[in-house]
Amino acid sequence: MIKTLPLLHCVSDDHDIQAINQWRTDVEQQLQERFDQGQSIREIVRARSDSIDEALIFIWNHAGLSQIQLGLFAVGGYGRREMLPYSDVDLMILSEGELTEEQEKIVSAFISSLWDVGNFKPGISVRSIPSCYDQASSDLTVATTLIEARLITGNPHLEKWPRQIVSQTWTDKTFFDAKMDEQARRYAQHNNTESNLEPDIKNAPGGIRDINQIGWIAKRHFRVNRIDDLVHLGFISEFELGVLEEAESFLWEIRHHLHRLTKRDENRLLFDYQREIAAKFGYVREEGKHINYPIEQFMKRYYRTAQSVTTLNEMLLAYFYESVIAPRLPGYERNIEHINEHFKLVDGKLAVQHHKIFAENPSAILEIFHLLANRPEIEGIRARTLRLLILAARRIDQNYRNNPKHQALFMAIIRSPYRLYDTLVSMKRYGVLGNYIPAFGQIMGLMQYDLFHIYTVDAHTLLLIRNLNRFREPEFARDYSVVSSVYQRLVRRDIVLLAALFHDIAKGRGGDHSELGAVDGVEFCRAHGFTERECNLVAWLIQNHLLMSITAQKKDISDPDVVREFAEKLGDMEHLDYLYTLTVADINATNPKLWNTWRASLMRQLYTHARDLIRSGLGRPVDYQMLIEDTRFAASEQLVNDFSLEDVEKVWQELGDEYFLKESADEIVWHTRAILQHGDNPAPLVLIRAHRKAAQDAVQIFIYTQDQPNLFATTVAVLDKMNLDVQDARIITATKAFSLDTYVVLDRFGTLLTDPEREHTVQQALIQALSNADVYPGLMQRRIPRQLRHFDIENTVDISLNEALQQNMIEISTLDQPGLLARVGGIFMMQGLDIHSARIATLGERAEDIFFVTRKDGTPLPQEQAQLFASQLKSALDEASSLVSSQHEF
């Protein structure tokens, strides 16, 4: 036990509050030194609490309160003696009856003295026993604090009252139900997951509050002071207590570092602190590892710890309900239904027939999950059985995995029609999935330090499987009509489910995770009875699970050559159908915010174009002239009722063949109609409509204006100021020096198409900017969001020549930041480059944009000039990144 310098040795004058403050500072310094020297966090936390006790007793006596029959109680974390550097000091002054006027003056003087002690923040309530009854009966928070109230000094006869009051105002059931409802609300505030990128280590699932919750409910019933007192009562085992204490110590250490770094009571493990705290735990950069490896390893430990806490929280509280509360309910009769020789249903939950089931029949470990997955009426697993299951799961080894009976059971679970996601989550949580597939165990808790992957790899994988199964449900079939119909046509859904299970399983190992995962997938499929052809299909899906996403988001899928190249890599409809369903489910499971109807339309377009090409025969060459003629004919049929064919052709002859290859007939009709109606008006024409193929959240903006050097830069600068995010841009320059530009944008506010006034504002802003060709509107000055400032993205610029288009393709990867597209457009403008099209992809904190450009004369940059411009553009991006870094440091 840590002994700190006694307070009385440091304070010579009873009135010297400054001396008390100095003593507290010295104690904190001493505790930090002891912690740095390796003293356990549990001893540090307890010693801090004891030092605060000492200070409070001194001030209490100095105020003359030792002569009054009052009690000074520590409540909250202080009541549990869990004090971190900047924890609140929660106190309660308790009296038997109402305070007299004289007593109130003395108590007020004591409270004033506490506020003069500058290095702790007191939270004080003054209550009488009757008022405690009133408040505890109606306020769960008050009742909870009374359970843990600890008498520091004062009238010893008051010590029994706080818990007695709770016992008399709350029953076991009412208190349990209220605390569980409170926990459910707390979970909901943190997305019901332990895997948040910036977790609250105190309040999120798996945090300190989950450990407290076990204590609160158990202490209310068993009348004990500490969780370890519950071991001899049989409520918790020595092993479970060890897990909880280890987790609690780890969380306290994180909280300790957070308090020291921020100099306040901070519980959020923000990106701002993760790297530095990881280093405190010894996670530092290793040779050959990427820069964020230490953070990812530290957070992996956190997520695994949090999961172990939520599992014990769930199990122990279920055990309390089943063994303490349920049997005492009025009219309670245990409902038992025997299922087979291994299991029975007890009150709707699975239970073993006897405690040796898993030891004597190891197949029962998987059988219990097969029952869960195939009988929707089963509500879960009984707590006693869960205890046995968690211990049994640790005995799964290679012999267990090689057993054909076990392999058949596992595949029966994968092929089950009900609750596959919930079943796999339970298998993961209770240790079965990670032991049955050891490679899956390695990715449990593994996070990727970016804003694109918002879940840990294991959580993402299971969400992907959930999404696949949802494609069968009518509710989701409405939102994902095409992919749902494709998924429901699949003959072997288990193939895509196993590809999903293994697609990211090799992350964190180094090397290409798709290739390594394919090796694991093939080995697993062979062991589980798949044919060689089926194994190869699973492997191909794992190897190519990013192919469709990359093609749709980074390439021009209106280009027949792009579609042909993609279709040839697939070869047949079977590969296309499996890959399409896997891709859509994967993107939605990576970050739901990234999935919008614009991305959905890209995937759908690529799927339908590739499907048509495969069905018509991949060996047939693309007849570009026929495509052009078909598009022109389809568009002209819609236009000739309002305009003469001669006028239509007059507009079209100004445009090249590429226009009719890349644009749909519907878009050509929209453009042509607007141009003809606009006539010879020299003012820019700006039209806005919903994207016909991308539905509600994508907006098309069509601009017809005289060509000018800064057209793209000016346009995107205005759109950025209007809070519109460009997703796609296509610039067609007519032979008479007019430009037809189409932008697909996403509206940050979502009101552009429903608010006529805002639509008019956007139109007028574009018209005004484009009418003043010589005046560049400049960039919108906005501070970069806090989260983005913590990512060190390597800026890359690649310039290649597209032989078919005779255009330079410029690929940029950099940190996403306000005004990035406008800044890049300005650089192109200053270099005298014309942008013909752009594909914009923002993936979390990373922007990956592609531009097709030429010089003013329509020719591409020579190789030497291209290399020089790539270097100049990268330097400009590096300079922008350094400004972001300086914002972070500031």
C-alpha cells in the first residue's frame, strides 16, 4: 500500500488553505512518480482516494463539524475509492433531521472551504434522512449513489442509513429493471457497440460503467461493499473476477493518461490522444510496420477488453435475474421443454441437461448455436449454460476442427435460414468463432486507423454477412431492389457467405490481405466438403472483392472499354452475380454513411452494363458507331415533337462522338432541349434536377456557357461555397467554343431540390461567377474538421496517358479537406490545362480523385511535362497538408 506524506506534517496553520493545496499537489506528484515507476494503477487510485479523505477530514474538523452529529459520505466513484487525477469529488452531508440555522452556517462555511481547495472539484449534496427517502424513491441516480455511500467522518450511527433507504424504496426487481433500462439508453447513445472509433471508455458498452453496473445490482441485493466479496457467495467466479479486475485496471490506466494529457475529467479516447496513449502502453513504431500500427494494436487491446466486459456484464446480470429475481416473481413457475439429450428450454432460453454436457459431448458446443440459428422462438442461452460454454470454447483445437461432425454442424449454421448474424455474433462473443477459425480470432478487435472503416474488422465482417441475409427480407428488398433480386437467385448462398467471412480475415498480417485471405478460404472450404470448383469461386471472390467497387467509383463506367475490361475479368454471370451482392453488402458494412443512391447507381449501372455485355457475348467487339447511332436515335425520337430535326442536328454537330458514347439518351435530351430553348442568349445557362439514375440524394447540375480557362475551377469553388459536394464532372467543349458541363453533386443539407429559393441562389451564384470569366471566386476558408487533422496521408500524384482518348489521366490521393477540389482546379487552371471529366471519391479521411485533362490545343502533355507537372502538383498538396498539420499543432 502506498503511504503519502501526512497532511498534518505540511499544514502548520489551520487557516492555510494554500498549504493544503500544495500538499495535494505534492501528493499528486508523488503518485505520478510511483505510477511511472511501475506501481499498480489500483494502488494509485486507492491512495489518491485516501489522500482526499485525509484532506476532507482535516477541513471538516477545522470547520467545527466534528462537534455536530452529521455524517460526511463519499458517493459515486469516490464512494468506491476510484479516483483518477481529475475525477469529481462527490460528497453527501447527511443529517438525521433538518439542519438548524446554526448548523447550516457551519456547513456552508465547510463547503466554501472545499471550493477554496483548488485542485479538486467537489460535487456536494446536503440531505436529511427523510429527504433521502423522498429523493431515492423517485430518482434512480440518487438511489445508486446511496448504495455506494461511504462514511468518511462524522456520526457513525448514520453509516447504515444510505443502503437501508435504498432497500426500503426499491425492490430487487424494480432496481434491476430501472438500471437495465438506463444501461440500454446509455448503449444507444454509443451506437450499441464497443467498436466506436473514438470510444468513451467510461460510458460506452464495455466501459467502466458496465463494471459498475454489475457492482450496483449485486451490492443492492447481497449487501456487500466490493465485487470481490461476491466470489464466496457464488455470484462470480475467481476467473471472472480476474477478468473484470484486469479490464478495470486497463481502463483506469487509459483514463489516468487521458486526465493527465487533457488536465480535465476526460473519458473520450479521441484521435487527438490515441497515438500518445498507445506509446504510454509501449505501443511504438516498429521496423517494417506502417505508421499507425501502434495505435491499431493498442486499440485492438481496448476493443477486446471492452468485449470481455460486455460479455461478463451480460452473463452476470442475466444470472442475477434468472437466479434471484425470476424465482421470486408472483406466480412464477419454471417452464421447461426438453429438446434432446443435450439441451432443454428453460423459460424460453437454452440450457444444458447437465453440467458435463460440453465435456462429454464436445459437438454440443456447435449444436447449441445450430439450435439458436434454426429455431426463432429461442430467446437466448441461460447464464449457467453460458458460463460452461465460455469455458468449453477454450478447448476447441485442431482435432475438434478436423472432426467431420463438427464441420457439418458449422456449415449447417452458415446455411441456416434464420438469425445467422445474431448467431455468429454470439459465437464470436462467447469465444467459439475465434477458436473454430483461429484466423478470425486474430482479427477480433482489430481496427484500422481511418475514417473509412468505422468498425473493427471482425464487426465489419459480421455486418457484411448480416447485409447479405437482409437482401432476402422484403423490407430491405425495397431499398436494394436489384441486388436483392440477384441475391435471391443465387443457387449457393453459402459460397458468398464464406467469401464474406474470409474476405478481410488476413488484415493486419502484412502483405495483400485478399491473396492471403483466399488461401485461408480455400483451405477452409476444402476441409468442409466443397468441390474444387466451389473452392476456386470462393477464392476468386475473396481476391477480387474490391474489383467492382474500384471500377465503379474510380473509372468512367460510361466508357464501353471500361465495362468490357471489367466484364472480361469476370467471364460469366455467376461471377458477376456473386461479386455484385458481395460488393454492395461490403460497402454498407464498411461505413453506412458512404452508401448513398449515387454509389448505388454506379454499382447498378456497372452491373447492368456488364450483364448485357456478358449475355451478348464477350468475344464480340464493341461496335462504337452502332452505340452512337442508337443513342442519337433514341434521343431524337424524344426531341422531334418539339423541335425540328435540323435544329437538333445543328446542336449535335458541334459535339464529338465521345459525347454520344458517354452520355445517356435521357441526358442528351435534357441538354439539347435546354440549349435550343436558350437560343442565342449569351448568358450562362444553369439547370438543376434530380439525378434520374441515382434517385433522391444526387443532383445533376447542367451548365452551358462559353468556354473559358477557369471554368472548372470557378464552378467547383462556387459549388463548395454552396455546400455541394461534387461526385462526378463531365466537360464537353463544342466546336464553337461553348462548354457543356454536367456535375453530379451531393447536397450536405439535402434541401436543394425541395427549396426553390436555395435552388435559385445556387443557379444565380453560378451564373454570376461564370459571367465574370476573369474573376476567380476564390476558396471558402473553413477550418478542417478535428478528426481529419490527425491523419498523415501520403500525397500521391500519378499521371498516365489514355491512348484511346488521347488525354492525360491524373490520379490524386490526399487528405480530404475543405475546398480541395476547388484548389486542385485552380492549379490546373494556372497550368493551362482543360479538364474533360473528373471522378471524385472521398473514402473517410482520404480523397481519391481522377481527372482527364489536355492542353488548350486538345493534345495531352508530353511525358516530360507530365512528370514535371506531377511533381509540382504533389508539392502543392504537400504544402496544403503542412497547413493542416499546423492547424492541428495550433
